Amino acid sequence: MFRKADSLAVSGNMTGSAVEYERIVFFSDDADSKREAIYKKALTYKNAGKYEKASVTLERLNIRNPEDTLFAQKNYQLAFCQYMNGNYNDAINTIELYEAISSKENTIKPKILTIKIFCYNHLFEFDKANETLTKLEKLSNTNGNFQEIKNMYVNSPKYKNPEKARHLSLLPGLGQVYCGEIVEGSFNFLLNASALGFGAWQVWNGYYFTGYVVGVTLLQKFHSGGQHRAEIIAREKNIENASEFNRKIIQKFDF
């Protein structure tokens, strides 16, 4: 039943294999075959980097019994895809639901707790990440590098508040400087000062229309654009810093 779909998946034909797995779901009368087809379809999307589609497909598997063979795998894969898609709170909710239902220790538990740590890091909730790291350490049967990882949280990344960056940009360039982009902040300040100076010069010389239309319009564009840009930089810095922090932690894990 699965031969054609599996073959297409192995060959990298995501669309073809997804269609074939869905065909099995539609035509099969066997509940286990339907579940396996949905699960394999989700993995096909995941392996192709289509994490949103993989998440939606996995959520079709309504598995609540922790004794079910697919229960742990489904929750792990779903949390992984949600994490990779940037849905960190959704991933944490999936993991906490799994933890609430399943008390069984298995090979999935350390992996799913690791994802939870990374999610908390991306949300800059480092205290919760540390608590989860302690749980992970208790599950590990090796000494590992857990103390080294815990020490890394002493110098954890600083959160750059996008709203604060935007408000600071009321003074042109200050929001960018807050995010660590001093050169860009200085350039933004000069742009705004130039527009203001040009408008004032035109008005001083009696060219009121030009001073307003060109000077004020440019100033408004540069100012609002600078505020928006500062907000974007803050978000990008948070993602970049959290990703780099997680990358360093991954290098310390030995499983």
C-alpha cells in the first residue's frame, strides 16, 4: 500500500508522495494505515522544509493516549516543526501538553525538552530555559556539559524591545544606536537633519512651497522610515542573537 508513496518520498518528490499518502488516507478502511499515511505525509513536508504544512498535517493526528506508539513521535515532530517555523509559544504548548499527559521516560523526552529550551531562549525567557535544562540534566545518563551550558546563561543575549527602539527613534537614529547599529543611526540622523535643513533654507529664501513640499515631505518620510527601520532591526537582532546563543548550546550537547 505504501510502496509508491514511500518511493516518491525517498526520491524527494514531495508533491507526488504527499498526494499518494493522502490517497491512502482517502481510500483505506484501516485506521492504523490512515494514521501512518498522515504521519508520513507530515514527515515528507518536514524533510522538504515545509514546516507549516507539516504542522497542519500532524495536527490531524488526534492522539491522546500516551501508550499509543505514535503519541511521542507525533508531539516531538509537531514541536520541532513549530519551532522551525518560528511559532515558539505553540511549540511550548505542544510540549507541555505532552508532559502533562505522558510521565513515561523515553528517548523522545530529552529531544523534546531540548526544543523547549531553544524556544524559551528565542522568547528571551532564560529562567524558564534554565529550569528546563535542569529537567533535561536529570534525564541524561551522562555527565555531559550541563554546567558549562548553565554558565552560558550568565551572559545570555539582551532583549532589544522593538517598541522601545521605535519610540527612541523620535530622535532620529537613536533607535538604531539602541540596537547596536551606530553607523546606520548616524546616517539616519544626517538624512533627517539634511531634510530639515533643506526645508528651512527654502523657507528662509522665500520658497515656501518648495520648502514645505520637498523639505517637510522628505523629513516625514525619513523620520517615519527610521522609526520603522529601528523596529525591524530590533526584531532581527533578537532572532540573530537567540539563534547564535542556541547554536553555541547545541555544540555543548553530547547526545
